[in-house]
Amino acid sequence: MKRFCQTLKLYDNKDLIEQYVNEHAHVWPEIKAGIREVGILDMQIYIKDNLLFMITDTADDFDWEKDNARLAKLPRQAEWEKYMAKFQQADPTAASSEKWQLMTKIFSL
């Protein structure tokens, strides 16, 4: 299994943050299916104020560039990204893998 950790900032607006959290309690079924289809086994998003932290666990053969490019082309993914862009401090035309910034592990116990 591979693990990727990423971060992204939302606009610092209480109402938008509340909406974003609510939308993630009701992620569209096509989005969940697409995430699984490309080899993502588990995905968790945490929030502190307007800072998001995502943990993504994938199959061993998951290729970050190739599989995220494939995910971006799956049904409703572009629509979901466009909808989420209004909450995110990122280029609204960027793919999810470009908006979410990969983090480097600096410690492990």
C-alpha cells in the first residue's frame, strides 16, 4: 500500500467552510466510485479552520500522475471539481491533483 498526504486551503469564510464540510458528508456516488476505480483504497480529509489535510491510501501499483489523470476523466469528476473550486484557494481550472499539494513525510515512529 502507498500513502499520500496532501494539503489545501479553503477560503476563510465560515459559511463556505460549513458548506464544504456538508458537501463532503454527501459526496456524489460517481465520485466515490471513480476514486475506488483508479486504485484509491481509502481517503480521509481532516479540517482545522480553513486548512484541509487529506490522507490517501492506494494500491501498490498506483501511479500518482497516470491514475490521477485517469480519475480526472471519469464521469462527473470535472463537474465535482468545478463545484468544489468555489470553496478552495486554488486555480479553479486545475485538476484535483494540482490543487491538493503533496506533503513530504519528515518523521515516522
